[in-house]
Amino acid sequence: MRVPVIAGNWKMYKTAGDSAAFVRAFLPLVAGVRGVEIVLAPPFPSIAPVAQLVKGTGVGVASQNVHFAAEGAYTGEISPFMAADAGATHCIVGHSERRQYFAESDEMAGKKVRAVLSVSLTPILCLGETLAEREAGKTFEVVERQLLAGLGAVSPAEGPRVIVAYEPVWAIGTGKTATAPQAQEVHAFLRLRIRRLWKDAAASVRILYGGSVKPENISSLMSQADIDGALVGGASLSPGSFADIVKFH
Ligand code: PEP
């Protein structure tokens, strides 16, 4: 039985004050919700204040990125340990905006997944094809390459600690959602591929969908056999719409 995960990625939005105001408004809206893991991914300066405010509620806090090194001369970066020390429980790895605007490679995503696991954070490995790749019939080839590079150094025993997020790049921030069957087709493929890597452990791996998820489309996505939650960008910025997504059933 896979517990669904609904994660909100705030990207480069919200000051520490805005983040705290969100949490204060959001927590009462989801107070009675059971059977769903909720994760908030604020910008770096908001990790500590958000972690402080959600303490004891079961809500997780994700760093949106980390460097793979433990420490060093990497100006502008933070290490997985620093994210954990600030109160993070999860870390997004290989988001398409990191790949597109900051030249992050498949190899870097693999190193980051390893580094994140080594400090006991839960990695949320993002992968997905661009519109050009989908139209060229390369969706499965691309997501398989990203999956194997991201998870190649993870043992089957560690496998269930990893969360995978399928985020077709053409659906992120565009208002275009993959249809539930379109998403399910890729999720089923990913689970099959994870099964070849980790055998039975694949059944416990949560595979999230991301790409213009809203309160209106979450239920149909969640009705699919291999969709175990959502990574939500735009619609996670308002406490009301994010709470409605969390309460999808
Ligand atoms: C994301 O940032 O991971 C995302 C899926 O964004 P949006 O929901 O805005 O498409």
C-alpha cells in the first residue's frame, strides 16, 4: 500500500514572512486529513521557518535543490547536510527548470540522489520529456535514461525511500496537463523499469505526477493505478488551492 504524497514546489516565490503566513493559513485547512503525506518545498531562506512552524504536524519540508558535495568552495550552493540541518526532510532533485536553466545533467541528478540519501533526506527525483521529444516519439527513451542515471547508484534496500516525479516539461507551468491515461502510461512504464532495477521493492516506490495539477484535475489523475501523488507548482502557492489538492478524495 503506497501512501500518496502531495508536494508543493514554491519555486522562487515567497519571502520567509510570506512562507510563514502560508503555513499558518494552510495547516488548519488540512488538520483533519489522514492518509496523505504533505510536503512543502519553499525557497532556501524559508526552509528553517517553515520547518519550525510544521513541527509535530507530519508535514514534510523539501529543499528545492542541493549540491552533491558535503561541503566545499561552491559559491551559491548548499549541501544536503545544510538542508537537513535547516529542517528539510526531503529534497527535489533534477527539476526540469534546474536542467533547463542551470545545465543540470542526468549524471548530476544521480550524484545528488546519492548525496541526499546519505544524510537521510528523501529525494524526489524529477524527470520528463520536452514537447519536441514527445512529438519525436522519444518519451520512453528519455524518461528511462533520466531514471537510470538518477537511480543507478541506489540499492534495492534504499529504493522505497526514493520518490520519483514524472513531470512532462510541456505541462509545467503551461496550463496543459497530461491526460490521466497519458500520465498513467508513463508511470506504468517507470514502475516496470524500476522493477527491473529493484525487483519487488518497486511496488513501494511512490511515483508522482507533475505538470499543471489543479484542484479540478487531481482526482482523475489520482484514480490511475500507478499515480501515487502530485508535485504541484503554481497551484501550491495559495493555501486554499493546495489544501483542495491535498483533499483530493
Ligand atoms: C513544478 O514546478 O514542478 C510544476 C509541476 O509546476 P506547475 O504545477 O505550475 O506546472
